[in-house]
Amino acid sequence: MEKKYLNPDTLLKPRGYTHVVTISGPAKMIFISGQVAIDKEGKLVGPGDLKTQIRQASANLKAALEAAGATPADIVKTNTYIVNYKQSDYSAMREARGELFPDGEPPASTLVGVTSLAVEGLMVEMEAVAAVK
């Protein structure tokens, strides 16, 4: 399997994500459902604190990846949903992504502001697609 990260010169140079990721050759594709700031016991982590919720959602995402035999480095696409998104939320998201993807090429990504999520008090939900050999 070969992954290529492409940022065409005809598009704005991205910060913290990649415009296009291609996969060629045999690969196991892993689709991770949206992960939120709820711990193993079902308790909301970080009520009212976006940064804490992002970190918990990231930890849950890592746990899901590990269960499938993958790591954050195997992620090729993420979708993130933030409740009542404001431009000031971007720095918290960017910092958390830096922790999730510290080295190498960041995945293709989409960030969407939404009015609510499935459970009252949730501020962020993160889903991912990964590819491993």
C-alpha cells in the first residue's frame, strides 16, 4: 500500500491538513464512527470546555484505531463537527490536531459547525477513515 499526500499548487497551501490523500495497492480500510467526549463509563468529560472535549474525543479515536490495529498515522480523512462553531474555536482544534498528528503528513480533513450533537452537552465529534497494509 502506498499513501500519497497532495497539495496542488493551484490551491491555497493548507495548514494542519492535506487537500488530497490517495491510496494505491492493497489496504485494509478502517471507518471510525464519530467519537465524542464521553468516557468508558458513559460520563461526559469536560462539560463546557471545548479543548478538554476535543482531547477526550481524540483519546477515544485513538482507542478505536488501536482496536482495529491502526494508529493516528494511518488516518487518511477526518470529519470534525463543533457545536456553535466560532472562529476562536479553531485554535483549540488546531492544537488538539497537532497532538493527534505530531509528525508526518496530516490527513485530508473537514471541519463543520453544527447546532447540536446527539447528546446534550457534547461540543465536538470526530470521525475518521484510516488505511493500513
